[in-house]
Amino acid sequence: MSIANKKITQFLGIQSLVLCTVIVLAFIFMVLFDIFWKGVGVLSWDFIFNIPRKGMTEGGIYPALAGTVMVTIITAVFSIPVGVASAIYLNEYAKENMLTKALRASIRNLAGVPSIIYGLFGVALFVEALMLGSSVVSSGLTLGLMTLPYIITSTEEALRNVPHSHREGALALGATKWETIKSVVLPSAIPGITTGSILGLSRAAGETAPILFTGVTFYLRFPPDTLNSEFMALPYHLYILSTQHHAIEQVRPIAYGTALVLLILIILLNVIAFIIRKRYTKELVK
Amino acid sequence: MRGILTLLGYFTIVILVGILYLLLSNTLKAFVNIPFSSFFNFHWNPSAHGEASYGILQLLWSSVLVTVVAMVIAIPLGIGVAVFLSEVAPEKLRSIIKPIVEILAGVPSVTIGFIGIVLIGPFIAETFGLSNGFNALNGAVLLAFMSLPTIVSVSEDALRSVPKSFREASYALGANKWLTILKVILPAAGSGIIAACILGFGRAIGETMTVLMVTGNATAMPDSLFDPVRTLTATIAIELGEVPFDTPHYYALFVLGLLLFIISLLINFLSEWVASKFRYKI
């Protein structure tokens, strides 16, 4: 190849990489821009803190927002302690043997299981077998199972980043293994654990398939008052408004508003996680 | 304390085995009433008034069709972005673009489905002169963008783990940047990139809400990408809510679930096998 030809192929090659990146960024901005642009007009305190009225063609999304917050809290209460404990076991106690290998493989595989399968499992386990019925607690636990591998993986990474010398220092001072974990390892892993948990929960908050048959319902006038009540959720509300409603065109603005609130919620959680991670890595450098 | 931690540590195995047990036991219940062979035809109509039919092949074909087309779009785009981020973009630009691509991973699937309804669908309908945009192509386009973050981030990790000395050696031999990317870096990161694409495929074939919202969900064999399709995931989502408990139809949905579960396990093993087996074989 002549030098001129080489230069031309290099130019075309690099430009095609730039083109790929531009296409992907354009899609992302199109999604964000469209939802912000068409949703922001509907947004008001009234929209956020009022119940849907007139067959959901007017009013707000309060029960759906409150339902999503509640189900996500249940998810957190279940998945964070179990996930963190599981990660502590894996990183601090487990020996490298076949059983541990199987355990790690099962975590990786669970992370790849489609969310609708968690929905099926949730119906059979929580709704039917444990007789929790179609309820916010069934949905929260189903989402919790789905989030678990995510929390374990990120917690383990945070624990692995704590230098070995810290553990050895504590042990040399006479601390027991558990005391070392509790007062030396965990405190310095907390930012990493928090970041991972927030990201895991933000995924759970946006999921629809696992809650579809385990407790979500399309219309309620109030947020759930007990753990056994059915609930409304933002993602499911958006699904109903955009595909199942009898006057789809008429409720489109409300659908945009719902999509925007959901998106803001998710981005907010991601930004918080991002800030914690940034601050934490800065401290490490010091 | 150690005992409690160990117990919770093994909880995930219990879940995985539990899911498998549940899918298997309900699948066996389906086989009690429905002969095994009747799953191997093209008609899925379990709620028919006369003879119910349980053929899964058309559903499986729809899932594969939508996913493969999504990969045709996502793989070149994803690898392009990953190479751009790892080899071309200055560190500052990379630190801006990477979080933006990660936002895409966080956008809920219903939101992507909604975009398919309000933007992609009408665009496809207008471009190709169709009456509506609820078809396989719409689903494929959306799934492509949903699997992109996986493909980009896993490929980029593979690209960045190629030692710097490989690049230096290539430059020393007189290759320019593009030739180095093409002949040295891509082959060296090849196994990781293939693993990334397999994971992206898995992400796409298991996606439910997006395809449910935009592919039209007709249970007829599609002739082209402009026909509506109904995937495995969408079928479970549509029918599980309506089907009475403890009927052959109810258990038949678990057969679909088991099939999806097996596909997701296979994909996981395959991607790990590829990533570990072919590392740095140049």
C-alpha cells in the first residue's frame, strides 16, 4: 500500500469510528430530548402530588410515584443486607474450592437471567407458594432477588479494593476476624457498597416485567397502606398509558410526564452514585 | 457471625437452583397434559376454543429474528464506539462520553419501548410506507440500542487490557494508528469483544417490555421485518396475567420460561468460555 493510500484508509477508518459514536450519542440525546421537551410541560407539583382523575386522562401520578418508592424500599431492605453479607462471606471467609467456584458461577448466571423469568419465579414462590398474594411485598422481594447479584458483585469489588495491610494491621492489634471486618474493612468499603447499591436499586425501580404479575395494578386512588396491598408503579403506569389505555392519544401528554418523572428519578440516582464514586476515588488518591 | 454470613453467602445458589427447580417442575406438569411433540410446531394458540395448540417454534423464531437483526445493528456500532473510546478519543472526551453511554444502560425498558411507539414506529411507518410501525424492525432497532452499553463497556475493557507494548511494537514496525487497531489491537482483544457481543445477544433476547410494546405481538409467522412478531418473552408477559392457575396453558408458559432460562445460561457459559479460552492467542 502506498503512503497516500495508507493515509486515506486511516482517515476513513477513524472517521467511521467517529460516525459510530455520533450515531449512538444522537440516539441517546434524541431519547432524552424528546422526553424532556414533551414531558416538561405537564410537570407540576400538582402532577406529582395528585391522583389520576377521569380515567387517567387528567390529574397526577402520585400513587404510582409513591408505589415505586415503596417497592424500591422493600427491594433495598431485602437485597442490601443479604447481598452485602454474601459478598463479605465470598471475599473474606470463602476458601477457593469447587463450592466457591459454583457460588461465583451462580452469581454471574443469575445476573444474566431475563427479568421476566424473575417475574415467573416471583409468582410461583412469593404469590403462590408463600401465599403473600399479589402485593407490594411480593413485588419488592422479586425485584430484590433480581438486584442481589448486582449488589454482591459491586460489594465484593469494594471489599477487594481495601488494602490487605489494613486487615493485617487490625489483626496484629489483636482484633478478631469479625472485629476487623466490622471496624476496618467495612467502613472503608462503604462508599463502594453505597454506589453499587444505588445503581442496583435504580435498575430495580425502572423494571416492569418482574412486578407485572406479582403485585402491580393499573389504577389505585392511594399509595399502598399495607405490605399486602397491590400498588401502582411508574414504569407500569407508563406501559398502561402508552399501550393499554382506551384513549391513547389523549393521555399521551401524561405518558410523557410519567416517562420524564421516571427518567429524572433514575438519572438522579445515577448522579448520586457517580458523585459518591468520584469523591471516594479522590480520597484514595490523597 | 461467620455461620450467618456463610448461610447468606450460599443464598444465591439456592435461588438459581430454586428457579431451575420451579421451571422444571412446572414444565413437567405441562408435559403431563400436552404431548412433548406438540411443542415442535409453528402454531401457538393455547386458548383456542377447539383444539389448543402449543407450538413454540414461531415464538422462538420471532425472538431469534428480532435479536439477530438487533445484533447486526449493534455489533458494528458497539465495537466502533468501544474502539473510538479506547484508542482514538482523548482522555477528557472519553470521560464525558462513557457516562453518557452508561445512561443508556440505566434507561428503563418501558421508556425505550415508549420511544419506539412515539418516535421509531412512526419513522419506520413513514419511511417504508406502512400503515403502522409495530413490527420486528422496530423491536430490533430498540434492542440494538439497549444492548449497546453491554457491548461497548465489555469490549472497551478488553481493548484497554491489551498491553501498551503491543501498540509500541506495531508503531515501531512502521504501522500507522489505523493499521495497528486493525491488525494488532482488535485481534488481541478479539476474545473479549466476541464475549461482549454474546452478552449483548443475551441481553437482547431476554428483554421483555420493549418488544412487548413495539413488535405488534401477532402469533403468525413473519414473512419480513415489516411484519408483527411475538417473542417468547412477550408471550409470557401477555398470557401469564390472563391464564387461570393450574391449567395446561399456565404450565405451558413455564416451558417458554425454561427455554429462555436455558438460553440465558448457555449464553453466559459461552461468553465466559470464549473470554477465557482464546485470551492472547495471536
